[in-house]
Amino acid sequence: MSWLPTGFAGYSCEFSPFHGNLIAVGTAQYYGIVGNGRLHVYDLNAPGGPQPVADFLTKDGVYDCAWSEANEHVIATAQGDGTVKLFDWTRPGGPIMSLEEHTAEVYGVDWNLNTKQLISSAAWDNTVKVWDVVQGVCVRTFRAHQQIAYAAIWAPARPMCLASVAGDAMLHIQDLAVGDMPVQSIQAHQHEILTCDWNKYNDFQVVTGSVDKTIRTFDLRNLTGPVQVLHGHQLAVRRVKCHPHCDNQIVSASYDMSAKVWDTNMGQMINHFDHHTEFVLGLDISLFQENLIATAAWDRTVCVWNCTQGPPPPRPPGMGQPVPRPPP
């Protein structure tokens, strides 16, 4: 169980799919409104406790990050300057690739689990793009969303398929093999949708989280409305993740400064954590250690703990001070 100081406000965190001891964290200065960003990599099992092993300063905030599924050293980042930048955490210096077609902030990035040269990006220019990182080019642009696209997540078992959500309250299912228009669509909420994920054990289940404070599950075989609506967060749901080891659990992070664990069989929350003192925007679940969760927050900390063993220990004194105000 670990607390990690990030210096900047936390936006995203993701465990490495290759090494259980590594976690990447995306952060932004001054709450991401102005200022720089950082991509951090921490070794959770370093002698003497968790240690940073890489740190890249960027021109704008790092709103999301995703580890490569093909190369254990590479991380893709969603950047506030409208680019998707790839870093090799073992090579100090700048990015190894910059993908530049979006015309506004990139808010989400995801690496294809199956077709491992493809990544997706969701941006404030309302578009979702698919990139071939071997060629370094955009291979598809989806323009179905009418407002800011927040997330575009690849299906774990359908190599050409992704789910995207946006400020237009729509959930779109896109299939690269079919064309540029969604193969399925539904107005999933009444308000902006900030996040989505696929159930790792059910190819047809997609989960969404919204500004309306709810988490909803959908069955793509009957996309007429939600299967479940989960209530419990007090503010917008910023990130949802389906549990990689448990087919009936969802973990969520919210602007209400909490993280929660949900049981879809019971249709209710089964665990609640309020260890952060600011908005919780980043969230991930380890593939290597069952029930090990990481959260990243605007209080400038990341917390890593086992969610079945009670709440995390108190934050060390002095860690995670309020973010200073930007200069006038």
C-alpha cells in the first residue's frame, strides 16, 4: 500500500500490462487549466519503497495515458496541446513519437489489446481518431459525436471495435471493419458522459459514467436502454473500470473525491473509499495483483492499495498539499 506524491494534479494512472511493479501517471499543473504536464513512471517495489523511475515534462497537461500492448517500455499520452505523444520510459528526453491531427485537447487514449499497432484517441474537437503507431499515421477519424469526445475504449475481444462517449450523451460502438459511422448508438444518459469501459468477461456489456452521477451498464444485444443504473456518487463520475479478475465488479472514481466498488449482481455499491482530498480523476486495477487499485487525484497524490483489505493508510504528513494558484 503506497502513497505517491506527483507534484502536479493527477489526471490518470495505469498499471503496466508487462510488469506488476510499474505504474504510469499523467498529471497537469494548475489543475490542467494552464501550465505544463508530466508523465511519471513509478516502481512500486523499489528498495526502500516506491520510487519514480522516469519523469517527462510536457508543454501542456497529460490528461490520459496508456501502456503499449506490444512494447513494455512505451506509453501513449493524451496531451492538452492536441497531440498524442509516445514515450519510452527507459529513454530520457522527449517523446519518441508525436501524432498531430486533433485540433483541440486530447482527453482520452487507449491501446488496442489485439491489433497492437493501433491506438485510439478522443478529443475536444468532437472526434475519435485511430492511429497506426508503426506507420505513425491516423488511419481513421470518427465524427459521429456532436460534442467533446471524452473516451474511446477498445473492445477486449473484438479487435476492430471500440466504444466512445462524449458530451452529447451518446454511446457509440464503432467498427473499423464496417466504416466511418457507428454500428450501434444510444443516448446513454441525459448529461455528458465522461468515461466508459468494456466488461472483460462479457463481449456485449459496456459500462458508462456520467455528469449525472450515475454508472450505467448496457447490453449491446439489446441496446434499447440501460440494464442497470447505479446510484451512489454525489458528483460526476470521471472514470469507470471493469474489474479484470471479477466479471461482476466495477470500480469508479468521481469528482466527489471518492472511489467506489460496485457489484452488478447485487446492483449496488460494496465498497467506498474517500482517502483523497480533491477530485479523483485517475483509476486503474492491477492485472497482476488481484484487487490492487490505484487512484490519482487533484490533491497531487496517487494512492495504491488492496481494496479488499480496508481503506488505505493515512496520507503521510505534508504530502499532497493544495495546488498553488497560477501566476497572474
